[in-house]
Amino acid sequence: MKKILVAIDDSEGALKAVDFAGGLFAGMGDLKITVLHVISNLPAPLWDDGHILTEEERDARQQVIDRWLDNQKLKLQPMFAKAVEKLAKKGIGENQVETKTITDTLDVAEKILYEAREGGYRMLVMGRHGYSQAKRLVMGSVAAAVINHGTGLAVCVVE
């Protein structure tokens, strides 16, 4: 079975990557496409307060964190549904597509690469934001980091 990983976010570039993968692999019966989204680390208000938490404080914080993660995953459902719909329009059946969310990371590119390697995917497809050169230098780019550190992987970046 050919396994393809398509990493997405809520950008137009990610949808272009889904379209590209759908067109490239349409008609393959032995295909499994995983649509992946990585939720980066918790927002600052949910971080540690700088003191040792009591058991009750730890439990309360974990409940808040769990609710935050659940809300983030709910927000992803329309994005995943749109990706699955685009793939279906290219002829890729729902049984050939799975969605996956990875949470709690400081480095989105690192998690994407880890999933691509450990999951045994034949290709990683992702979109790239259309940042200007200056903005890219300041902000960095997940796609650039994947390309720079994706040794041994087939990586396709769609713009």
C-alpha cells in the first residue's frame, strides 16, 4: 500500500497541496492518504506559573488544557472535511483517507517530519504560505524547515 502524508493548516496553500495530492494519486486502489494537522504548543496563559503546583492545581490546569485541546480539535473538523471533500472530488474514496492531529509541540516542522518518517509514508505533501522574502526571514517557514531537515524523504511543497 502506498501511504501519502498531506500536512495541512487553514491556509490556501494547504488546500492547494490537498488538490495536488488528489490529482497526482487519483485512481490508485492501494493508496492511503493521511491528512495531518499539528497543533502547536499551548498558549502562554496555560503555561506553568513558575511555582510547584499542588495536586489540585495540577488537576485544574489539566482540565483547562484538555478543554482547550478539545476546542482546537473541534475547530479542525471543517478544515479536515474540506480536505476530504477535495480528495473525493479527485476520485479518492473516504476509506482511503484518514485524518490525524498531533498536539503539544514547539516545532511543527519537526513533528511533521517525525510522523512522515515513523509512519512509513512514501511522500510528504504540503503547502507553502506566500510570504514575502523579508517576512520569511523574520518568521521562518514550516515548509522551509521541512525541506532543510527532510533528508531521506520525498517532499513535495505546493505553492
